[in-house]
Amino acid sequence: MRLLLFNLVTDVKHPILGFTTQWIRALAARVESIDVITMQAGEIAVPDNVRVHSVGKERGYSEPRRALEFYRLLFRILRERRIDGCFSHMIHVFSALAGPVLRARRIPLVTWFAHPTLSRSLKVAHFFSNRMVTSLPNAYPYHKNKLAVIGQGIDTTLFAPAASVAADDGMILCVGRISPVKNHATLLRAMALLPARIRLVILGAAASAEDQACAAGLRQLAPELGLEARVVFAPPVPPDELPAHYARCAAHVNLTPAGFGDKVAWEAMSCGRPCLVANEDFRETLGEQQDALLFRDENDLAAKLSALLGKTAAERDAIGLYLRSQVERLHSLPRLAERILEQIALVRAGRTQAQPVARREGERPC
């Protein structure tokens, strides 16, 4: 299969979207070639059968110029190669722009979207896409007629338990962008209910003006709650440095609500760390630990953190290893790559409605 892939940022060192390089590598191992059209490029680290083409956001191109550059690249790729399918990752604008061209050429288009925001461009992308795919049942905000829930793609080789690093049984970690939707304030209020020996590291940065206002509010709230000596705001790090941070914590907390698929929660679990979550869609992943690790509010979070931190390190490690097995079973990167290609293969075979993927162990999609 020759694959066309639309990507938002292709940069292995990007603190938020660096993981997409791992997705590209996983797909590249299963296809003949990939042409990536990306909104923004940085440090490129892809296999030899992958070509990366940027529309120039990193060079400061305007939106109209980027649109022209997108079509120039798209038509050049279609002239030079026979493309068998297209996968669009979190860049539904590219799906909307390319949709009519791909449909006219009978090239299947599968678009990934996992966010509650419903925009006009997403509706257009939905119309032209043969499949919409997402990580969790409630992470897609529009019609479900084309939707397939295929899980998240976690690189369980990179995000793995570190036997040489001892966890700090008094440290709570929260990784991810600082934003109102991440609800860090609830975590701070829960921390105020916990013993003084418990410390919190918030690892992430603000991306927008709204996020910066949120970060300023959190830095003001921490001393108001008496937490100035117990909370550290640390800058984001590249994906390959994250496993060491997960390894050092006693537990990770993710406060993103339903409607999102926040990959950092799965990353922490893949590293063998217990992870408390606010998103009900994580019930399947949490499995037998769902009652202990799903929380409703700051009081519930504080109670469940207290119970977890009251366990021995060996007991917490056992919980973490169970969660890792769940991530390997439901959300591993090889599984995701195969399911993306299976969706394209189903469209090519004339299956017009999204259906659960059923395959035999070891069977390749194409």
C-alpha cells in the first residue's frame, strides 16, 4: 500500500505532538511508502520509505499561501505516485481541502479526530471522509454513521517501566498542557486535603493566551491553598524524556473530562504507574481498577489518592503493571497502526459503513 498522510506537526522533539513521528514509523513498517503533508515541520526522524512535505507554517507562511502550498504538494504527489489510501491525523482542515480531489480519484480517506469541538471544517471533513476514527467512544462530537473507535496509539516500547528508577512515594505527577479544560485547579484543591509530605509536579506549558491566564491563576491559587512549598510547575519535555518522569512518581493524575482522549494517561499506565482519571471513557482501560482510579471531584480525588498512597510500593507497582497490560491489549501503537490500515482496506473492499474490526491473530490488513 502507498499511503498519503496528513499531519499537524511532524517534529520528533515537539513536546505535545512529537508522538506523531512514532505513528508514522509504525505505519511505515506496514506499507510500501508514505507521503506526509504536514502543517508544520521540525526535526524529522522517519524511515527511508517516508517523504515529509511541509506547507510552511514553520517558515511563517500565511494561511492563503499554506492552502496553495497544500494543493501544490497534493497534486504533485498524486502525479508522482499511485496513492492507495489517505490517513488524516487531527488536521480535519486538510481532509476538507483534499476531500473532493480524493473522492474524484476514488482514494479512501480516513480522518482521525478526538476532541469535543465541532466546527464547520470538521463537518466538511466528515462529509468527504469514508471513515472517521477516534480513540474513545465519546471523543468524536459529530454523527456516528462513519465512526470507528480504534483506541489510542501508545509506544509501549518507549513508555515502559524503568527498573532502575525508584518511585518517590510522596510525589504526584500531572503531565500535559496547562489549559482550563485540564482542570488543574481541582487537583490543587485535592492536594490541600492531603498530608504535607505529598508533593505535586505539574509538567507542561500554556499554549494560548487563555492557557497563560489559566497558568497564572494556578500559580496564584497554590499559595492561597498553602501549597507554595508542595507544588512545582515544570516546563514540558520531549516525548523521549517523559518515561523518566513517569517512573519517578508514585501516581499520575489526569483531570481531562469525557469528550477527550488524553494520551498522557495511557503513557503513565504504560510506564507501569497508577493513574487516576476523571474521564468515564477510561473504564475499559482501567478494568478491575476502575472503582479505585476513577474520581468525581476534589474530595473523591483526595480520598482515592490517600488510599493509593497508603499502599506499599509493591502494591502500587502491581496496579501499574496491570494497567500496562491493559494498554498493551487495547491501545498499543502496533494495534492502532493495523486498525488504521484495516479501515482503509475495508473502504477499498467496498464496505461503506464503519464496522468493528475483526481479524485473526497475526493477520495483516493489506
